[in-house]
Amino acid sequence: MSDTLTVCVFAASSTQVPDSHRVQAHSLGAGIATRGWRLVYGGGDIGLMGEVARTALAGGAHVTGVIPRRMVAWEAAMEDLDEVVVTDTMRERQALMDARSDAFVALPGGVGTLAELLEIVTQRQLGYHDRPVVLLDPDGYWDPLRQQLAAAIDRGLAPASAAHLFTTAAAAEDALARIAAEVQSG
């Protein structure tokens, strides 16, 4: 990994998000830019993903959006990015985002965010990567996911080591500090 990290952010494209989530998305984009890191994300101009990208761009970060052709109009693809990659499928999108990233942060989101996050966590469990995965959780949004994972571990459906596949941070600055520390120690 180079000194210039590329952080992949998974986040809601919904415009119906609490202000606390929008504030953290803004802080995350600003923090990525302040550190001179790069952002890879889903390419949309709306919701939390748009907030992260706009803020990172405004701060001078290099921002790459990866968006499936079918979603270009639907998610109002952001046009002023440093790079836009249009894919044919969601699977291709996920593979490109994964390949271009040194770390992952998941903000609250819906089914798409969950799918992206769970694929990256599964790949980490299987040893395909050992890059940081941080859940940005300003208000307990990710508690049910952590509880489900604990239930799987308790029932013997997942190994105890699965509890360490990701970390959680209540604020964007903490999420970015965790990434820096994990990359530095790794």
C-alpha cells in the first residue's frame, strides 16, 4: 500500500436520512481530503454517498465513482468526479471498488450498502484480503448487524474470529484514525 490510501465508502443513496448521518458523511469526506487520501464510492450524487463525494472533492481529494450503467440516471450519477467508471453489472462495480481500495468504511444504508459490506467482510473472513473495514455508526444503526453476527457465533454458525472482521466507530474522525492505525500496524 502506498502512503496515499484509497478508501472505499459504502453509503445510502436515499435522500431520507437523518441529519446525524449526513453530518458524519460530510465529516468523512472532509477527513479523507484532509489526509490527502483518495475516495472510491458508488458514483451517485444523492444521499450519503453524494455528501461524502461532494465534500471530498471540495477538499481536493481524488474521487472515483463506480456506477452500473442501469443506475446512471436512477441515482443521478455525479458528473464532476475525477474519474467515473460505468460498469455493466453490480458485481462488476463491487469488484472494481474492491480492487481499487486500501480500506472500507460503511455508513448507514439500505440493501445495497448491506450487500457491499457483507461481500467485503466475507472476503476478509475467507482470506482474500486483510484490509480495514470500519462501520461508521453515529447512533447504533449497525447494532442489529453486530447482534446477528454474535448470534451466528453463539450458535456455531460462524467462527469466533468473525467478531474481528470489522471495527465500529461513532464518528468519522475515529473511523479514519482506525484505518490509519490498522494500515500502519499491518
